[in-house]
Amino acid sequence: MSFNVIGKSVIRVDGLAKVTGKAVYPQDIYMDGMLYGKTLRSTVPHAYFTLDTSKAEKIEGVVRIFTAKDVPGHNAHGVLFKDHEVFCAQKVRRIGDPLAFVVATSEKIAQKAVEAIEVKYEELPAVFDPVEAMKDEIKVHDGTSNIIYHYKLRKGNIEEGFAKSHVVVENVYKTSMVDHAFLQPEAGIAYVEEDGTIVVCAATQYPHFDQLEIAEAMGVPAEKVKVINPAVGGAFGGREDITLQIHLAIAAVATGGPVKAVYSREESFVAHSKRHPEIIKIKTGADKEGKLLALEAEIIADTGAYASWAINVTRKSGIHVTGPYVIPNVKVDAYAVYTNNPFCGAMRGFGATQVPIATEQQMDMLAEKLGISPVEIRLKNAFTKGSETANGQILTESVPLITCIKKVADALEMA
Amino acid sequence: MKKRGKGIACIFYGTGYGNGFPDVSRAYAELQPDGKVAIYTGATEVGQGAKTALSQIPAEVLGLTVDDIIFINEDTSITPDAGTAAATRQTYNTGNAIKMAAEELKKELINIAVKELGLNSDAGLEMKDGKIYLKILPDKCITLAQIAAKQSEPLRTFATFTAQTVQIDPETGQGAPYWPYTFSACAVEVEVDTETGQVEIIKAAHAQDVGRAINPKMIEGQMEGGFAMAMGYVLYEDLGLENGRIWNNKLSTYIIPTAMDMPEIQNIIVEDPESTAPYGAKGIGEPVMIPVGPAILNAIYDAVGVRMTEIPVTPMKLLQAIREKEKQGA
Amino acid sequence: MKKISLTVNGKLYQVEVEEDMRLLDLLRDKLGFTGVKEGCSEGECGACSVIMDGKLVTSCLIMAFQAEGKEIITIEGLQKEDGTLHPIQQAFLEEGAVQCGFCTPAMVLAAKALLDKNPHPTDEEIKEGISGNLCRCTGYAKIVSSVKKAAEYLNKGGK
Ligand code: FES
Ligand code: FES
């Protein structure tokens, strides 16, 4: 097949605006008479709290301070479970939970007012270790177990598989919690159109879902909300969850808007999700020739205070912990667990980035024990067209894994 | 002492929401008065190049150039929902929806051309450079702008694409959780300074299965960006989390790679078209990152003989591991 | 409040600035040069870089009043009136050095500051020249190759 446009490195259609500085990111929007919003966030990881905004309200230039009672619809959002509160009502579950949104005539005044709000915490015992959290002695969300998901994979018979194995390696791996660190910190502006439509302009990965979440929190039909998604300064999964969108919508409706907010880098770090850190306990066995016979893994993913995409991320870890290899006997248990840590969600690779840190080192260890090369053991077990995954799925086409392995091995002269 | 080592890793990556969850993308294709075609869809450009790749697809279908495609994706009130710009799903999912909408538009345009040109059938009609013409008699020709002028309402088509996955069994995990899968491999050579624990990446080769490459340069850009992010993940990035508090909440303390840290990377694009994908193209935004980290860790082992089971492998941690090993050896 | 005058992209401005106003805020909020970006506010990311009297500086670390009498170039000053791009901008486009674009304006200026001084940089010198500018998207390779290409264009007497 020959193509005219497919396969050609045409110049990015959004490139010109970006190299000339004309691309508009949400912080680049300035409107007449706009007000500025700043968020007050919790400084302790687990506590009941009360707010006294009276001093802050008296500061000249403060227009209004919004808290949980000002959410017109549901005080909740979240991509899977609605376990985030727009503003915490009574309890905080992590450092950085939003408590109030100050709207003022300038950013400086808003900041001053945020600092003038008095917060009284009644601290609760907190849990930061996911293994501890699995005991459910300290509950992060009342009435629910901290274990929010358990992925199970059962294929073949692992006892038999390990018994038949010539070599077995077993290790525990730990991956870290990290940030997307996209270069553009969160920013947005909201206003109300003449017909009452609430317009929220913010950088997001999924404008139509934001629209629904804003509408639910505002208690209005979705058609009454319009999300404008201008240039986005990187995302990598970190713009999947709501950050400032609903705060801006509430403030714009109540004050008549427009209301703008721009997060500092520090606030960006606490406002959006993180990559799930995982504890990966893994045992892998192979026969004399290096053919994989069995794999057993237990994965514990710390999702922090909120679920975000934890279930899907953990499932993805569980599915991908086998590596791209045919293995007849597999047992995997993967758990997603609440703690009082920063919340974790989507980040590039989404659970499939963590597990190869373990799986792929296991492969090299097996190879070393067998006296074969890392390349060889991979070629022996790699998925090819027609292979069946541990989930029982047939890879019917487009499986050029061996080509990938051979090409990089050749390039670095690895045999 | 400086010691060198090589490491390899390979991965598979299931794209899309997966697990039977309806993974739906929608798009409109609309003929503009000047003969250009507008695509309306809710797919976000986050920097990955969605706007460009997803403009190349309808341009190919309609015999146009990317300049003739007006890509509109910024406003929920005029675009249909195309799902999230995540899960490496936009090229495949929304790419399919756009391709279908463009093909539908092409069909309608051809039908109109048959009528307007007074032909008996659409056999031998070609659509190229904003024109529809009869190949055996090129004077039988009508431009897309002329067709547009004859419409009382803009000609607009709509398509929906839903990816195929099957929910897994909750007890056994059996099912078809993702489709399509993308594959990649990475090999790196590192140099470890055994005095400081510093790891330098000397060179790297990175191969990514793409199904079919829509825009090779943009794919390379993703591969290089993914490489850098993975380097950060396994070597530097650390939130300094302590009792739920992020101590490294600034770019002066949360260290991400700079230009100085980057090795020379040989990018290898591997094509093996996927029949359910638009022109065979699969998504690559996430998988490009994944094999890099474990390849680096395997190379570190090859260099200094220590297995780093916890990331990030900061110089301090690595130095400790090296010392430990020396102690055991002594 | 203090009255200062400065030149931005060849044009003279006289403005009133507050004592605690940063050059970044002056450029963005007051003068509308929103191609200057803010990514960290502490001199680390380089997104706010501008060229001041021929030197690349991070405008988040400079107070507005310090710009008194200075000559500043922002990204908005590079494209010619007739729309012709500066060779560096052109090279960035051709090489695919742009992804999300948030780092791009400052990256282009970093390249300009480098090439103004060193018209034939090696790869290492380019990397060093842009090492104060973070990019989370591209892995820098295509940025380095565009700076190389831009150098060629410029050495051939512009493009
Ligand atoms: S905003 Fe000035 S260096 Fe980052
Ligand atoms: S292109 Fe996104 S930060 Fe450089």
C-alpha cells in the first residue's frame, strides 16, 4: 500500500502557534474584571477540622470564600468512585485536600486571605504503609475497607510449574511514588455566558468527562456546562482528575465571574495524582532450556487517599506482571489500597510501567543462573503471533516483539 | 573506578480502557464552503501530537493535505465525546472514528459527484487535491468547494468506534482485557562510577512496534520523551515522601532529566499493521517509556553486579549496594 | 510604585511597577507577552527565560525595577512582521522539537542566546546551552538537532 499523508513526518499542526509563543494555555487568558482564586489545603494527613473564615473575609479585596457548604450539587467527584470531595466537609484524608477557595480582586490578596483562615484540626491516627493499611485498623474512608480492589489471575498449576522448574528466583521489588511534572502548572478561568452556561477553561485530558463532573457538582444539566480545553502543557495522566475546574465553576456562578486561578509548582505537586508506588513480590521459574514454567506475583499498589484510577491501574499491573512471555502456570494477586498518602492515579504506563521493574530483572536472573544470555531467554519466551497471554487472550496479529528485541540487541551488540 | 555494562528489557502493553468497558470515540467530518474538511472530536492535544496524527488520517482518506483539514477539539459544546487522551487510545480509537466519518463523507461526496457530473456510476472516480474527477476523462471534474456551494446545509457525517475487549473473570482473570497490544524493547549501555554511585547512560537503542507509523518524527519524539521520563523514574525522581508529606515539591528538589543527562538514542520504529486499526496504526504514547527503566537496571547489574530492587537508584543507594557487595566478597 | 522604562522587542515602554513585581509579571500581566511562561517560580525550569541585554535570564528571579533601561527580547520578538519565522523557530518546527510547547518559547530563546555567541556549537555545547531549560516531553534530542539545523541556516545567512 502506498500513502500520500500517512507515514509522512508532516509538521505539527499546532507547531506554529507554539514556536511563536501564540499558543494559549489557560494561564494566558486574561479577561476584563477577572477575580483571582486561591485554594486553602490541609496541612495534616488525617483529621477532623473546623474553619473560621471571619478574619479572612474582612480583608479588603476579598470577594468571597467558598467551602463545602457552597457546593450547589454533589460535593463529590472522581473518575471511578466519587470519593473526592470538592471541598472537604469535616474530614481530611491527606495533606493537600482542598478546604476552601478564596476569591479576591488580586492574587496577592487571595493568598493573604488563605493564610488568614483559621483551621483547627483534631488529628486522627493515619496510615502511610499500604501493608499496614490492609489490616483495616485505621480506615481512610469510613465504612469501606482500605482494600478497594483485588485482581486475581489463576492459570494452570503453579505448584507443579515450580516443582518442574530447574531454576527459580524470588524477590521483592519496590517502586516509588512519582510526579508527572508536566511543565505547565494547572490553571483555569471560568465565567458564565448570557444564557447561563457555565464555561470552564482549563487544561485537561478529558473535557467531556470534566463537563459531567462539573455539572454534577453544580447541580445543573451537562448542557449547561461548557469546557474549553486550550493548549495543554503536558499531561502524562496527571490531568485526568479534577483539580481546579469545579472550584472555578462555583466561584464564577456565585460572583458572576470571570474567576481565574493559577497553581504554583508547589501546589501543582499536591493537587494532582501521582504514580502508584508498588510492592511487587515475585517468583519466577524456568526449565533447563530457559522456558518459563511458572510465575507467582503479589502486588500491592498504594493509591493514597483517593481511588482515582487505582482499580484499572492495579488490574493493568496484574495483567502485565507476566511480561510479554508465554507462561503456562501463573498466579497473580494484585491489591489497590487506600492510605493517607498523596493520591495516585494515571501516569504514563498506568500500572504497566511499575511491574517490568520486577519482571525484567527476574528474567536476567534466571538467564544468569542458566548460563544463557538475557537476549536468549527473552527470545525463547517472547510472545509471537498466535501466543496466548496468561489471561487466555490470543494475540492474533501485529506481534513484532521478537523483531524489537533483535533490533535493539543488534544495535548494542548484545548476543 | 568506572564500569560499563549493558542491559535489555522488553514489554507488552495493552492499550485502551480495557476490560470490557465501553471504549467509545466519536467524530464528525464536515465539508467547509472552501472545500476543506473540518473534523470535530473531543480528543485532547496534550502535546502527544493527536491533532496532527488525527488530521493525517482524514487527509489520507479524502485525498487532501493536512492543511486542508481543520481540526476542532477544544470545546465540548461543539465536539462529540471521544474519551480521554490517555490509555494510549486516541490514535487507535479516535483515529478509527475519524477514519470512518471521513470515509462516510467521501461516499456522500462521490454520490453527489456522480449526479452533478451526470455519470452512470462511481466507477473510476478519483478524489484528490480537493477535486473529484473521472480518471478516463479528467475534464469530468467537480471541486469539493463546488459541491459545498450546492448544499443548503453543510455536508456532515458522524461515526462512532467502539474498541473490542472482554471483561475478565473475577476469580481467574480469564478474558480479553485489552486490544490492541503494543510491544517494545530497549537496550542501554551504562557507565557506573563506583566511587560516587553515579550512573551515566552511554548509549541506547529503543525499538517500538507502532502497527503503522502515521508520523515517524512524532513517534521518535515520543520515544525520546518516554526515554527521558523513564530515566528520571529509575534514577532520579523522588518525592521525599514522609508521613504523607511531599518534601520535594519544587523542581529544585524534585529532579527530572535535563539535556545534559540524555544519551544518544537510536530509535527503531517497527511496523506490523494491525487490521482493526486506522491504516494499521497502534498507539505508542505510554509503551515508549516502559522498557527503558528495567533495561537501565539490568545494565547496572551487568556493570557492577548489584541488583537494585528499589527505585529510584540514587547514587547514594547504589553506592551502598556496591559497598555491601564488596564487603560480602571480601 | 516606581516608574521605569525598558525596551521589549525593540519597542520602548514606560510603566509603573510595584516594588515586589517580578519582571515575569511585568511582561505577562502588564505588557501582555504571554509567550513568557511560568513553570516553577524559582529559576529552575527556564520557561520564563527572556534575553536581557544579550543574556539569557530567568524572568521569575528578576524584579521588574531591575529591568530599568534594559533591552529585552521575548519570543514575540522573533517572528518578522511579514510572518517569516526566525531560523530557530523554523528549525524547531521542521525537526519536531515541539510537543506540548510550554517550554518552547524559552527554549528557542536559549538557543538564540547560545547561537548569538557561538555560531558553530557542538552537540555538547548545545546541551549545555539549553541545560537550564527543562522539557518534560521531548527528551531534548530533537531540540538539540534543531539548534544544530538553525546554526546551519544562520551561517548560510538566514533562511
Ligand atoms: S518560572 Fe522562572 S525558571 Fe521556572
Ligand atoms: S514540549 Fe512539553 S515541556 Fe517541552
